[in-house]
Amino acid sequence: MATLPPTLSSRKRDWIPYAKIALWIALLAPAFILLDRILLLGQFSGGNFVDDPVELIQHWTGNTALILLLLGLAVTPMRRLLGWNWMIRFRRLFGLFAFFYATMHVVSWFVFDHQLALGPIFKDVLERNWILVGMMSWLLLIPLAVTSTVGWIRRLGGKKWNRLHQLVYPIAILGVLHFLWQTKLLERDPVLYTVALVILLAVRRWIRRK
Amino acid sequence: MPTNNHPHPSEVTPESIYMNRRSFIRRASVASIGGSLIAGGVWARHKNAPRVEGTSDDELTPWETVTGYNNFYEFGTGKGDPKENAQDFKTDPWSIEVSGEVSEKRTFSFEELVDGLTVEERIYRMRCVEGWSMVVPWNGFMLKDLIEHLGPTEDANYVEFTTLMDRTQMPGQNSPVLPWPYVEALRLDEAMHPLTIMVTGVYGKKLPPQNGAPIRMIVPWKYGFKGAKSIVKIRFTKRQPRTTWNEAIPREYGFYANVNPEVDHPRWSQASERRLGEFFRRDSLMFNGYDEVAPLYEGMDLSRNY
């Protein structure tokens, strides 16, 4: 069995466009499942009766955004540790979809919890630390999403672009903190995400030192 | 053993409550729960729920939600966990130990304890401290009637309720999320208030295990966590008992836990709530709309006694 070559350029990778299509479908799936559960009573995706659709929307989109952020952060360690350099081709999609779900999360909160009333939105953001960190996480994602195109990478230059996109670390930390902070007690998922984040950050440091 | 010569109510009821009896019960009438809940979409299900008479915007929360969306950490912390994990919960036989500052100090079987008490339907709003609410047609009897049976002594100032401790049947108790067993308590005058009920059924059916079978307490003007479920001990005390959530996180959960839109939870506002199934929030009401309990707290600073 042939091992994968160390660089991207050394071999044609015909399968990558197909893999990208598959990934698009996979990344859109959570949105379809959510729509199905709320509008079609889970005819396609199953699941229980939805007691609180707004809670489902908010938990589902927030969770998905965090998972995608963590997966995006896992790309570089996997490349380095396993030599899967092709993974870099998919990183942008993870980031963009994390932004997509985070935006749905925030917008649903604007609409359902505050009916777009700016005063109460600002008040809530400023008074509640866990909302504040969540909001900061989302706001910081915006410049990263905007500058994710090849055009912007050229315009900024690799070095500057890289430095800007280092923001993904504070974004992930703030996002996980937002999750951890809003539960009544220490619950399983936020703890799992925290552990995952700590491991990813530690692996990264370790790789950099090597 | 059930006895027929219960003490006359006035012998054990504090006078203030006794004199106040006329002024209460804004009980939603016993609206007939006709019309089975139609499947066919979230909208249809909620739209077809029968209304509570007199309170036009308080529609009954559908049975699926009342019995499928529960905070009962003994069966897991997810809202759907209790329904999933409580199905084999054994509620028969069930005994309840009555102790402390009370004359009928002994262990009763469930049947014995509820014998002779009048079960009626009470449609109550249920407001969770987390910011969501329901409207539930409970079946139960006034806690007051039970307390009068049991005859607390003059030193009884509080009543404490303890949930069953059983790690095999209640897997959530293996996790240290809360100091088990779950304990809740009321001041005696709160317990004697005619709105406070002991619940044995919902929607005209036997109380399902995920809702706290076979017997639980409901105090409609307080946040839901005050309503101890699957009760095995009732103890009358002179001093304020420790209560579980208050002990776990005192800054966030007080002993009183009255629904109060003006006193925020440290991490979220209590000014509004989401009625389960609705998309937009509605204003929360002082004492969850049960204003008749206000005299119980006269002169108390409710922002300190949260």
C-alpha cells in the first residue's frame, strides 16, 4: 500500500473535489436535521417530540459551531502528526461553517429572546459574562470569515493573514467558556469540549517546540 | 393506621392562615380536558391544546411535553433523560416516613398516607428557574389537609421533604452533580397555604415516574425545583432545613425561590420566560401570578431572601 506523499504538489489529488462535495453535504446536514425536527417533526432524521423549539435551535447551532471550530483546530495537529497534508484543503470549510452555525445561534437569540430590541440585547451582553464571551467569540469570527478567500490571503499577504487568523484561538477559548458558563452545574458536554480544547492547544504547543 | 377523628383544622392551623382562608384560590377552574392532542406538527399540537378558563393566554402544555421535558437529576441531567431512565421505576410498594416535630411520627404506606384526602384537579403555571414555563393540570390534594392529619407540634416551623435515595433505580445519583438525596423544604405557613398541593396524578392519570411518582409537592408560586419529587420522608423541624440547590450553589438558588421577575439569577434575567412550545418570551409574573401569597412575605426583603 502506497503511503501518502509528504507534500501536496507531488501528486495529483483527483479525489479532493469529490471529498469537498461530501464535506459540504456533511456540514450542511446539521442544518437540515434541525429544520426537519422543527418543521417536519423529525420525519427524516427521527428524534423526539420537540418541546422547546427555540432551545433546540440554540443548543443545536451553538453545539455544531463549537464542534466545527474544534475540528478546524484539529487540522494542523493531524497534518503534522499523521502527515495528512491534504487536510489543509478542508480547513476553511470547517471555519466557514462554524461561522454559519454561530451566526444562526446569535441571530436566533436576537430574534427569539429579544425580538431584535437593541437596548435589551446590549444590556444582556454587558450584564452577563457568559453572553459577553459568547458574543465576543462570534464578533471575532466575522473578520476571519470575511478574509477567508484566496483574494484576501493575497491582499493581506501570508504573514499578516496568518497572524490575523491566530484569532481562532481566543475565539475557541471564548466559545467553550461561553458553553461551560451557561450550564447550571458541571455537565458532561461542556467539560468534554474543554478537555478537547486543552488537548488541541497542548498538542499545538508541543508541535511548535519540536 | 388511618384514623377518623382528625384534629379540627383550627387546632393546628396557624390563625393567620385560618383567617385568610376566604381570600384565596385563584384556581383555574376544572377545565374539561377534551379533545385528544392531535399529532401532525408542533403548531397543530400546541394550537389544539385546551385553554385554561379565565386566563386566555395560558393554554395547557401538551402531555408529551409535561411528561417528556423534565428536570429530575436523579434520572439524568438532560431534559429527556428522566422519561428514558425512569420507566422501570418501582413506586409500589411505597412508604413515607413522617418524623420530627409532629404527633403522627411513624412510617406510612403511600395508600395509608393519602387515604381520605380529597384529590382534585389544579391547573397551575409551572415556572422553572431556568427561564421556561408550562401549564399543567395536576391531580392532588392540599398539603394543608395532610399536615392537619399529621398534627405538627407547636415547635414545627418548617416541613422538609426528602426524595428517595436509590442508586440502582436512580442512576443520576451515581453522579456527584448534587449532594444526594434531594431535599426541599417550606416554611410551615407556606406549606399550609391552600395553593400548595401534593400531587399524585397529571392530566387525570397516575403520575408518571419522570414527574415524581408516586407523590410530589407543587408550590406554584415558586420555581419548579422547590417541588420535591418521589418523596419518602416528611420531617417537621423547628429550624430552617438545608435544601439541596441552596446548599449546592447558595448564591444562585435561595431557600425561598419565589418566582420574582425583579430578582435576577446571577447569570440570567428572570424578567421573562419562554412558555414551552412558543417562540417568543413572555413577561414573568410576581409570584408566578399567584398574588394571593404576597402576605406570606410581608416585610421581607425578597431580593435578599431570594
